[in-house]
Amino acid sequence: MRKQGEPPAKDPHSFAQYTCDLCSTPHPVSELRQCVLCGRWACDACWKEDLYTCRSCAGLIKIHSLTGKG
């Protein structure tokens, strides 16, 4: 987990790219979003717009809602 506002990790193979915390692909920082729950940085492929979270947290939210404990 990352703290809110903590920058994404730089891609070690490029000069101006950053790494998606979920799929480890390089992207410009403008293409990454920080999850409001865990703080991970996610690219468009790893982002769930409907919940404004990364796909990992979105999956946990869905599982939690299915168990009826929320």
C-alpha cells in the first residue's frame, strides 16, 4: 500500500515513464491514477472507473458486497 500523494515508481527502463503497480507496465504519469483505498497507481487497464479504485480493491469491494457484510 502507498500513502495518498506518494508518487508512482519510476520505470527503470525509460526516462519519463512510471510503472503501474498492478500490471507493471510503463506509462507516462498522466496515464496513471492513484487508488483512493490502497494508494496503488493504476493504468487504464487496471482502473475501475465505477468505483474510482484499482481493480484489486474493486474486486474486494464486490466480494464484500456479495457476502452481505457491508
